[in-house]
Amino acid sequence: MSTCLFCKIIQKEIPAKIIFENEYTIAFLDINPIADGHTLVIPKKCSKDLLSTDDLYLNEVALTIKKVSNILNNSALKPWGFNYLSNQGEMAGQEIFHFHFHIIPKYASNQGLLLSTKRELKFSLDDVYKKLTSKK
Ligand code: AMP
């Protein structure tokens, strides 16, 4: 038996407010929503993050994100837009190590997910480009 919380939701061992489900993915309301309709989309095959997710499941997650966004858009909630977010790694804020995408509806510019940035750049844009494109 899996100890992963989201696997337990897939197995229906713990309850969740499921709004879409197919063979590969499941989408349910976040228990601690940042905005009304905040939904998590997960693959039914457990992997800890995006990089370790099989391409098939990654593709299906993307398709489900689109389906759920349409469900939200066509609902009475009527969001203005969405922030799509996936935290990878503890330092990036990941708490549940079963890959998931957050769909966070936006209703006003000063509500929901607010992004702040702190720039501490070590390299110039040219140097970064070289590091990414030059062969070792
Ligand atoms: P992250 O920090 O990206 O790993 O996000 C984990 C998310 O899972 C948080 O937004 C939690 O509120 C959410 N969460 C934790 N437990 C549950 C649960 N039982 N049902 C629905 N969402 C949950």
C-alpha cells in the first residue's frame, strides 16, 4: 500500500473533490485554496516531479490542465485568467512529492497567486547563453 497522500486520493482511500478524471490523470480541488477553484492535476502513475514523469503521463497532465481550465472558464466562477504552477524540490516550495500542477484562477490582479522576484544574477545574459549552448 502506498504512503503517498496523492496516491491515496487516486485509490479513493482518502476523499477529494474530484472535478475531472480519466485513465491517466485526476484533477481535484486543493484543500487549502489560494483562490476559488484552485485545482491540482496529477498523473495516476506516481513520480516525484516533472523530470521523473513518463512522457505519456506528462502529455496527459497537459491535456487535463486544458480540460480543467475550460471547466473553470465555463463554470459560474468565471475567472479572468490562470496561473499555472509546479514547484519542483523543497527549496522551490514542493511539499507533496507526487508530481502535480496547480491551476490557480485569477479574479483580480491583487488576489490569488502574487509573484515577487529577487534578482541575484551571477552571470551576464551572454555568459548564460554560452553556458547553455556551448558543447563541453
Ligand atoms: P506543493 O507545495 O506544490 O507540493 O503543493 C501541495 C498542495 O497540496 C498544497 O497546495 C496543499 O494545500 C495541497 N494538499 C495537501 N493535501 C491535500 C489533500 N488531501 N487534498 C487536496 N489538496 C491537498
